[in-house]
Amino acid sequence: MIPPILLQGGRVIDPSRDLDGAADVLIQDGKIASVGRGLAAPDGAIVRNVKGKVVTPGLVDLHVHLREPGNEDEETVASGARAAAAGGFTAICAMPNTDPVTDNQAAVGFIVRQSGRAGLARVHPIGAVSIGQKGERLAEFGEMVSAGAVAVSDDGKPVVSSHLMRTALEYARTFNIPVADHCEDPTLAGGGVMHEGLVATRLGLKGIPAAAEEIIVARDVLLAELTGGHVHLCHMSARGSVAIIREAKERGIRVTAEVTPHHLTLTDYACEEYDTHAKMNPPLREAADVAALRGALKDGVIDCIASDHAPHAYDEKEAAFDDAPFGVVGLETAFAVAHTELVESGVFTLPELIRRMSTEPARVFHLAGGSLAPGAVADVAVFDPAAKWSVDPTTFHSKSHNTPFAGRALTGRAVLTIVAGAIVHDLDSTGTR
């Protein structure tokens, strides 16, 4: 039996109801029981004074790579869920590029079971668009959805065939799930390792032009319009993509999009000195792209922030820049990086940030969470917005440490994470992330 929890005296931010003010939050039976001032604690309740802290719906991450099955040395469902809880995430969506690929009912069920065993942040599986992510034949969406898949994607690879993408959008519409696409024209991007620009030229590295992303964004928008399906555009990086998405939304096309904390805060200059921790796909681009992404996120053209958490072993990232894999971890730094760079700088308000990291991602993928309304599932995060800390990857709960933010001084961190009414992360009692 999980005891009730009373969070007293915090600043409660619930973007789903435009709520921002001092209040208590009472959690009972895995649900939000009440939000208001002066709430009484039921018998046996855990009472936490969170004055000076911020109480929000738990964060939701639509784009995470957990490496299980196949590369459990880099991450597992359990270690990823633990890292998520430490970052204030109560739900994460696991991409299917595992080994074997999550492209069938049994593979989806395995992720669901592993999540249940871990009992930490919720892990929602994303099924593959195509069998083996080979881009040839559609996977069986219906069976995967019945097993717990919340979306389909071949992320890590683009859906190159326009015919297959059209069919996927039509088929996914039947089940009311989005098709999440990694937008990259491989014939333009092939062999590229960073953004095509002045920095790549100076470093002597082959670049990936922004057009490689923009071409597929435009195609996907046209196919979403043709089919009436819902396309979700993963990890946007280019200002040209923003312009295409803006026009599509104005025309009422069913398109949503995400952006990562690193694309909101870093440019291709982070790759100088051949730093492989800044090697990611899509690549870090230019200051004008960062500005466009921030503006698009603020006004809702881009719907939400997603980490694109991509763990890699130490020796893989220690290779030459050309040979190192793409990707960075992000679950334990996402909120703090966004809070430091966007809220502390005055670009966003804290309620705007919570909306883009909780309420909106839950809406986009039709997930429980993202709200503190009475009766809602009790997925809750408590943040200390004033906490100052320095990123030390050796303390991560993730099995991998490949972050471009090592040593970065950040402000804001999760101190308490609650999933379905149970505490799954408590910084104050453990002193650890």
C-alpha cells in the first residue's frame, strides 16, 4: 500500500490549467487528490515541506534510446528509467533501434515488462516503422500498439521511401498514433560528421547541410497533408525546417515537432578541438539556427523539448571524430540545461518551460501525465530552481557519460520525482542524482 503524500507550501505550476501559485498538493491512491492552500494530511501520509521549490507535472521525454536489448553495457531500461527519474522525468519513450529491433509485439512487450520490473519512470515503447528498420516493409503497427507501443519510428534512420512513409502515415492514422521521423536525406548527408559550414571547413571535416533535414521535413509535411496522418518531426536543428513547420501548422496539417536541449544551447563551434561529445545527428548548427529554434519553441511552432538521450561507451567516443558515433546522453541534464540557458537568461518563463517539457509532450503522444488536475495520474516532479551544481558525468545514473556539458555550471535540478504516487527519486534523502 502506497501512503498518501502531501507536498506543502511549494510554487505549483500546472500548464494544463494555467496554474502558477503557492499551494499544497495531495496525492492519494496514485492520483492527484487535491491542489489548494492549507490541505490537511491524511493519516499515515508522507508530508514534505517544499517551500522555495517548484511542484510540476512530471517531465515527459518523447525521444530516448535505452540500448536494451543488445547493448546493455551502454544502457538498460532500468538504468535509463533511473536516470530519467533523477532528471525529473516521470515518463520516457524508448526508440526501437535496439538489437534486435523493436519491430513486433513480443519486442514491445519486453520493454513494457522491463519497465514494470524497474518500477521507476514509465517507459513507453516506440515500435519500428519498418521490419528491422530496413525501410522495405511495414512492421505490424496494430500488434505493437496492442502490446503498448505509443508511436512508430525508424529513428536513427530516416524513412527514405516516400511510398513507405505515405503508407505508414495512413496505417498509423487507423490507430491514432504518430509516425516520428528522423528527417535526413541520406544522399545529401552521406559521410557527413558535423554541420556543413565554416567550422567544418576549418576542421577539414565533411559537413551535413541543413538542406538534408529540410528536404525530408518538407516531404513529410506534404505526406501528412495527403494522408491526414500525424507526423512528428524528431530533433529539429535548422531554421529552414522551422519555416516549413510554421507554414504547415498555419494550414492545419497534423504535424508536431521536438527540439533537444543541445540544439537550443550549442552551435557547431562546440565541435572545435574535434570534441566527439559534440558530435550528434542532426548536427549542431549555427547561432541563427539556435535563435530560430528558440523562437519556434516559445511560440509553439515546435511543440516540445526531447532529450534524444543516446548513450555510448567511453571507448567509442574516444575515437577520431570521423569514427566516433553520433549522440549524447541527456536525461539527467535536460531540465537544468534548459532552465539555465532559457529561463535564467529570460528567454522563457518557468511555466513556459514546464509546458514544453511536460504538458505538451504528453499531449503530442496521447500519454497520461502532464497535468496536476484532481484525478490525474500522480506523476509529479519537484524542482529546486535555485540549486547550483556542476555536471560531473561520473555521478550519472546512466551507464554512459557522453555529454557535451561536462563541467558546466547549471542552476536548477529535480529534488523529488513521484510516479503513480510512489517516490522514485529523492535527492534530499539520498544526496545523489
